[in-house]
Amino acid sequence: MIADLQCVVLDCPAPRELAAFYRAVLGGDVDRSDPRWSLGEGWSTLHAPGGLVLCFQGVADHRPPTWPGPERPQQFPLDFGVADLDAAQEQVLAAGATLLNEGAGARSRRVYADPAGHPFCLVRH
């Protein structure tokens, strides 16, 4: 092993708003003091339960990925395990996600876009 994963950084137009969205999905603390990262108008963090840290970097000309088209690839999609896909779907949609693909039948994953357009999946576990 060479390293351990410290955080995942997502470019977006509104860092604090996207941090709040992912807090609704994962729980945790937005912009908790941490000497590894600076905070400010163009930067926000989410310290999720279990040690995961997501960072959100403001980019003025952010262009979200296109899904499923290849014009602007997904870049770094995130998968989140849930016990109940229907209940989780209601919650992420209420928090600001957009449904991209519900799949057919008893499929165990659904694809969404966060408010900045990054694809993510809810996966039944």
C-alpha cells in the first residue's frame, strides 16, 4: 500500500450548496474545521460518518457530465448503498437530485444527477 484515500474532490458551481446536498444523502458535518483543507467561498467540505471526506471546489465555468452520452464523461461517479431504493429515491429527489435512469424490473441500482449534474447511483445492498 502506498497511500490512503484522504478525500474525493468534485468541481461544481456552488460548493456549499453541493456540500449540503451530500450531507442530506450521507449525514455528517459541512465545513468542519480540518487542518488538511482550507475553507472559503470557493471551497467546502463534508465529513461524512465513517471517515469519508468529500470536498467541493467552486469552478466558474463548470460543465456537468452528460449521462449516458460521451460528450462530457461521468468523470467520477459515486455509488451509495441503501436498504430501500424507493425510500432513498424519494429522499434524494427531495434534496435536489434528478432521476437519470430508474432501470427496469427488479434492478438493484438507479442513476441520478446531483444538483451540479454529477451522476451517482443508489445501489440496494
